[in-house]
Amino acid sequence: MFSFLQLWILPLLVAAAPSPLGWHFVQNGSTGVIPIEAIVVSPTLAILFDRVQNDPLQIDGHNAWGALWNFETNTAMALRVVSDTWCGTGGFLSNGTMVSVAGNVAETPDTTDGRMMIRLFEPCTDPSGASCPLIEDAQNLRLAQNRWYPSSLRIFDGSLMVVGGMHELATFYNADPANSFEFFPSKDNGTPRPSPFLERTLPANLFPRVFALPDGKIFMIANTQSIIYDIETNTETRLPDIPNGVRVSNPFDASATLLPLNPPHFTPEVLVCGGSTKNDSIPVEELSAQDPASDQCSRITLTPEGIKKGWIVERMLEGRVMSEMILMPNGKVMIINGAQTGYGAFNSVLNRVAGEQSNSDHPAFTPVLYSPDAPLGSRFSKEGMPTTDIARLYHSVVTLTPSGNIFIAGSNPNDGIVNTTKFHSEFRAEYLNPPYMSVQRPVLHDVPANIPFNHPFTVAIDVPAKIRANNVKVALMDLGFSSHGFHSSLRLVFMDAVLARDHKSITITSPPNNRVFPPGPAYIFLTIDDVTSTGAHVIVGDGGAPPVKDQGIPLRF
Ligand SMILES: *[C@@H]1O[C@H](CO)[C@@H](O)[C@H](O)[C@H]1NC(C)=O
Ligand SMILES: *[C@@H]1O[C@H](CO)[C@@H](O)[C@H](O)[C@H]1NC(C)=O
Ligand SMILES: *[C@@H]1O[C@H](CO)[C@@H](O)[C@H](O)[C@H]1NC(C)=O
Ligand SMILES: *[C@@H]1O[C@H](CO)[C@@H](O)[C@H](O)[C@H]1NC(C)=O
């Protein structure tokens, strides 16, 4: 005979058993340092950079502030870093070298001033990374100006462009601006280019949101303003402001992305979501951690007609500040992390949670998926999205991995390591696994390591028997560099692809030229009927050291 208890327990047990399908958060491993910045540097590794502080991970008899995160073992190995990397940026060059730029003044005897540093991490084929050093050479590898809180971007000639920032430690607004652009390798004999746009957007223009357009020009957003910058003529063209006075760069961090580019026209569209409508002439000590973040998304098509139309406004399901956008290989946009109220930074605004330093509150625990092609008004969805209980606020990162899941780490809205409060220093690494991680996936075999532009190539594939192959997408992706809610150089270009009748191979055509996809490292993902393969690592273009010449064929508009 069933007892009352048994009758009730049975359905509860069934409900509690994790379903293998669907989206899942999985917590695994400890990062040992706080990842303020993160970039995937090989199929098995990501570099994590912190500020110099009391991190548990040790190296050379002191605390580490850099680490190699291993996606296979879910462990962190200390990386030897000399200069302070706090609040820098970075990206890849056309020849596959990763460049980390900028940082903070030296705050301990174990470190040196990082503000002008350029650090190199050469292509690493050791799966553990043990034999791959970070190269620093303060005499020969340096920026022209001190920079803290700049952005960066790989451009059409394979160089890294460095944008803005400030010279000195300032705790909230940009009080000592570096209102200029420079490049690595340098252009103009190393003289930075002054920017009227950065002047106009003070004091909330840190970590400008910058994007490489398919014609090689640069679209930039800071504070409430936007421009197109032409590197070749050094001219700025002002574009419409973000509607309704929403401010979108640090310390009012919104997330922003270039949406996936589609052949044959590769029409660029940019989406920027969240931020704050507060006036940036309000002194920081009069702002509140309880001020609601903006729920506004603004989207613009960067063609002459699109610019004439201006920004089109839509609304997220909640306000968000410091969230991040990840492009998924199927072309959707994941909006994840951040808070629903407050601002970036710590220890500076009113109404912080008692005992907390965080300038923000009400963490956003549930990711949102944005479908760029759905009709206006029905693009945001939390359907099937799991909810985490780990707050990812200021100084947290997220990135798509070469396996196709999402790595999430960090959060430290504190001055130093604090382990005892609600918004403590967060060392737990977590993955968000899409549904395709728990089913049989398509497999790409022997993808060529180097892919020229405008070049058809055929790849052997395995397609799971159950898949009907009604919908085939091949994405070429730069996974980007995560720092302060912005994912520099993140890019997805869909490539024309023809599946063989027998489903045993696919013929793919690479992007037409180095402006549609700035030359350098990338991952190719195959998505069939919404099931995505793991990513294949390639170098797109001739693999030469920057600046490289134009390659491929011109785009016809
Ligand atoms: C803080 O927590 C981390 C992770 O649990 C631990 O490794 C570290 O030793 C702690 N640090 C301090 C200062 O208590
Ligand atoms: C954590 O990752 C390790 C290494 O990949 C794996 O062996 C282990 O099963 C994982 N644990 C969980 C709970 O997923
Ligand atoms: C912000 O405040 C300043 C100073 O009070 C004022 O001049 C300006 O018009 C305000 N801006 C907006 C967008 O309200
Ligand atoms: C790539 O180019 C940069 C800049 O010239 C150089 O420092 C780096 O060593 C090069 N990397 C490789 C792998 O050749």
C-alpha cells in the first residue's frame, strides 16, 4: 500500500531529475584570480587577467593576476605577468598573436606600471599552455600614451586599434581622458590621433563600444553619441544619438554588438541594450545603487538609408547594466550577466546594499535570447532559460568557447578580495550549456588551418542520422575579448555553404575580403537544424604580420 509520503515523493523526484535536453548552468572549477578580462587563445585555453590583488592563485612566491583557464580540465594555471593588467583590453593580430594592452599603475612591489604596456601571447599549440609565455618588453613594446579603460579592435589590415581611456586612476567618471586613437603596430610614427568624438562624450566615455564595418570603417558609440570613423582619411562623421538620452559606455555600461553579417551584402546592423538614462553631470556621490537600469535596446542599420531612419527602439524584458552580449553560432544573441539597478565600479554611489561596496544591485540571474530576424516586439525570450544563483556584476566576463558553450566567470565589485559579503569576490567558474551540448552534433573534419578570402573549400562532415538538414548555417566567428560588459572584436560572418546530397561533405565560401572579416584567427561552426558542431580553429587571410594588404574581392553594394 502507498503511504501518503510515497505518493508525494514520486512526482517530486521526477521533477528534480535534470532533463538532459534544454539549456543548463553547470558550475565547475575555480578561476584562482578574478577574471576582469578574458579571451579564448586556443581550442583548450582562455587567458584571464585581473588587477594585482590578494588572489589565491600563486606564482613566483606572490599572488598571480593572470591565469590560463583550461576548458578540458576546468582548472586555472598561473600565468607570469609583470605589469598590472587591471582594466585593459586586447585582441588578435592577423598573424594569430594575441595582444593585451593597457592597465593600471604599479600598486605593489611585485608589479610594474601597466598603463602603456603591450603584451604578446604567440599562437599556442600546447593544449595545457605550460610552454606558452606572455611576452612583455617595456622598452620596445609600448603604447604612446598611458591608458586605463580603453577599448580595442582588430581592423582590416590586421592591426589592433586602441580607443580612448584615461591616464590616471579615477574612480568613476573619466577625469583624466586619453581622448585619442592609436594602433599596434603603430601608424603615424606612433603619434596618437586626437578624437573630437571622445572629447564630446566626456565624462562617461570609457570602454567605448567600437565595431569594424564591412567597408573597413569603424562605428563607435560612447555616452549617448555615435560616429563612423574612417581610418584611411582620419575623419569622424557624426551619426544620430541614442534615443531618449540613454548612456551606454562605462560607468553606465550597456552591452552592444554588431549583429551577424549575411552574404551577399553583409549589411551591418548594431544593437545596443541597457545602460542608464541618468544625467552624467550628476556627481557620483548623488547617484544610487537602486537607480533602475535602462531596458531600452536601440538598433541601427549602417547604410545611408538606415542612418537616415536612425535608431529603432525596442525593450528588453528588464533593465540591465553591465550585461554582456554573446553571438551564438546560429545567429541569435545571448544577453547575460549584469544587474537591474545601479552602475559600474564600486564604493562610490548612495544606497548600496548594507555592508557592500557594489555600485549595482539586483543581479540579473536569467539570460535572455534575442532573435535578430524575428518581428519587432517578439525578439526577446527567456523560454527554456535556466536561472543561476551566482551574481555576475562588475569585473565579470563571459565568452563563447570553441566547444560551443558559454564560459562565465568573475564578479568583484570590491576594492581587493572580499570573501564574506553577498557580492563577494567570485572565483566559481560556470558554463551555460545550450541544448546542442547534450545531443549528437554534426562534426567538421580536417578543416584547413589557413583560409584565403573569397575562397571555396570542401570539408568532410558527419551529420547525425536524425537530422533532416533543412537548415544549414556556417558561421565564421571571432570570439572577442571580454572586458567591462563589452566584447571587443566579437564578430559572426555567415558563409555561403552547400551541403552535399549524401550529407558527407559541405562546400563553404569564405568571406569576400579582409574588411568583411578582419584577417586573423577565427572559429568555424556548422549548425544544422539548430544543432551546432564544435568550432574549428582557422586563420583567415594570408596570416602575415600587420599591416597586411587588402585581400579578396571588393564588396559590391
Ligand atoms: C577567498 O576565497 C577563495 C575561494 O574560495 C580562497 O581560495 C581564498 O583563499 C579566500 N581569500 C581570503 C583572503 O580569504
Ligand atoms: C568538471 O570538469 C571536470 C574536467 O572536465 C570533469 O571531469 C568533471 O566531471 C566536471 N564536473 C561536473 C560536476 O561537471
Ligand atoms: C544634465 O544636467 C545639466 C546640468 O544641470 C543640464 O544642463 C543638462 O541639460 C542635463 N541634460 C539632460 C539630458 O537632461
Ligand atoms: C605577429 O606580428 C607581431 C607584430 O609585428 C609580432 O610581434 C609577432 O611576433 C608576430 N607573430 C608571429 C606568430 O609571427
